[in-house]
Amino acid sequence: MSSYLRSIKEAVSGDPNSVFVFLCNFEVERRWAENYTGLPGPQLSGSDETVQRMEQLGALLGAECDFLLLQEPLDPSFHSYAAELGVPLPTELVPENRPEGAGTAAAVLSSPKLLAHLRELGDAGAYLMPMGTSAEEQKIAEVTGLRLATAGVDIAEKVNSKIYSRRVTEELGLRSIAGRCCENVGELADALRWGLADSPAVIVKEAYGVSGRGLIVLDSPKKADRLLRMARRRAEQSGSDRIDVVVERLLSKKADLNYQFVIGCDGTVRFDFVKEALTQNGVHKGHLMPAGLTPQQLAEVRHAAEVIGARLFDDGFFGVVGVDAILGADDLVYPVLEINARLNMSSYQGRAIELLSPPGSSVLAKHFPFHLDRTLTFAEIRAALGSYDGIDDSGTGLVINCFGTVNAQAQGSPAGFDGRLYALLFAPDRERLLQLDTAVTERLACLNTEKGAHR
């Protein structure tokens, strides 16, 4: 077992050899958002199949002694691939029932045979490690006896709000991006007026938006007025002027950052890493490491982790925490863009990077988009990668960490569908890493149905 995973287990359970049952519920923010009012306009519902298949990222996080709850089994070729890499996989647990449109947690709760197995694991002392705890994951723990490896739903929901993030940042005296919290339409109107008075643009973010969802940039009073009219109209129709958002002035930046720490069940805070986060229009695209921070900048990040961790523990939270931050154009670290008191994309990369990365390597975690008119096999992707498949003697190459997202949208899509391949790229330094990324992108592009269909 990797020291990365052992240290997480020891922090949250007291035992580095404890058994975890992973449930990678990437749509947990939607569950937390159900009791809050976001931006006016069409709201997405249901679970995108590609996002659902991202739960397979947990395969390279869990150890051989662990278990991974999945709606669909891993591709058999991925098992052989992991064995080639020397990375043992956790045991897959697949619900025998899957109600239409249900996420994995709901499917588990609808599957008596699987629940019986989970009760046996609970009796043996295993822990349930969700990406984040919603009511469904907490119910699984309650009916099976699995112990939660993080806080329960009430605390998890509270501390994952972007409004909570802003208020805690200010209370702790950390450098913050100029902004305001809004919980009604009047506060939103005041915040927009304030924000656009001294800034060319503001960003409005829902309390539980994620990866570009529930986010809007307003670069003129006219656009702000349009948003306010929609919010006021909804308030008149619903009889409530509630809206749970944050308004922030746009900050010129050099880089987005993501750092992770773990709060132990005894309140200790252990810093894991800081990475450069790659984003586009608020949508996560990947991570680059090392982040290239100066010693002083790194010290600021570590200090923020300590004080945020202590505050979260005081508020009842323990477990894995990821924080999004910004390195400003002024070279100052703004250590809290938002607190994600849950596992993050970068969390799922830790064990594979530790086991496979040569010392001193640069690593890029990203996804490669496809547009297809037929399903791709694992073998076809490996063939297209050619010499870049795996890590060579120079420490250069690519490792696939999620294949299930490639064909997730294939069913019922006769006109073609979009897919993603998640991968980790390794090279001795950043320059050769970016060269590798360019070369791999060109090789995988040949698998697209339409040339230039990368999205």
C-alpha cells in the first residue's frame, strides 16, 4: 500500500491498514445544493453518464485490500493493464439493481445482496470513504454499519458552501479576493453595484456550483441588470427572494492552484501537496506538478492549510480537504478561492503518482476529449499511444487512470458522442512534459471521428 493512502487511512481512522470502501460520488455538490437557491435560468438535472463513469478514477486510489463501489465493472483490459503497471486494484462491488437515472449510492441502497455484503464488511470494521457525504452515503453507512471516513452530511454540506469559504477566509485573516456573500436579491444588487464600480468584471458563483456549472461572468452593468431582472422575476413568482451566491471581482492571475491536506479524527492537519490547476472558463482541465512556487509562496499555502484545517475541525469536519487558490499577477498567493471539504480530482491521482513517478519528475494530469461514432477499445487507445504507452527508462510516458469515460455516452447516440480519456503524463522536466503532451494529443486525435473534434 502506498504511503499516501496509508497516511490518509491513519489520519481518519487511526489505523494505516484499515479497509476502505470507496464511493466516488462526483455529483455530490448537486445533492448539497438541493436546499439552496442558485442563479436564475435553466437548471441541469440528472447525472451525466460521463461524470458517472468518473467514479472509476477510484480504481487507482484504493489498495488491494480495499473495495470500490461502481455502477459498471471496470473494463477487463484495465485489470490487465494495472497488473502490468504493478498497481493492485481494489475489489469491485457492483449493485445488482440500478433504478433508471439513479446514481451509485441510490443503486447500492436498492440492492439487498450488495447491502448484505457491505454489512459483513461493516461488521469486520471497514470504513465507507465517499468523495463527499450526502444523505444517501450517510444512509449506506447507517444501514450497513460501515463507519464514515469523514464527516456526516450536515457538516459536509455546511463547510462546502462557497459562502462558508469566503466568511472563514475573512475571519482567519487570510489574503482574500475582493468579494461579497449574498443570500437574497437585495444583497446581490448591492454586490453587483459595488463590484462593477471598481472592476471591469465580476464573477457570480452559486454556493454549490462546480466545474463551471453555476458560474457567470458579468462585464457590464447591462449584463448585471439582466441577471437582477431574472432574479427579481423569480422572487415574485416564488414568493422568496433568497439566492445563495458569491460575487467576486475578477483578479489578474499567473496560475490557479490546488492544494490538499487531511484533517485527522484527532484534529491534526497533514499537508499533502500543492499543484497548478489547469482551468478554462471555470472548468477543470487538469493538474500540473510541481507547482513551481517560491519557498515563501509555499509557506503561505502551508500556513493556510494549517489554519483552515483547524477551523474546519472546530466546525466538526475531519477528512480530506482540497482548496482552490490563485497565484496573482502580483506574485501574491490568494490562498482560498474555495474550500472543497471532500476528495478532489487531485486526490485520486496521489497513489498512482507515488507508485509510478520517478523521483524529481514533472507530472501532468489531464483528460483527452474525443468525438466518436463508435466505441473505442482499450487496445485501440494503447495502439494509438505507441511508444508513449507506459513509462520508459527515461521516466517519460503516459498512464491511463480512467477509461470508462471514453464510451460512456455511446448508448443511444447514433449521431456520434463525446468521450474523455483521463491520463497521467510523466517526464523528467516541465519542458519535456509539455512536448509529450503535444505528441500524445496528436496521436490520440487520429481516433476522432471528425478531424479537429477535440472539445
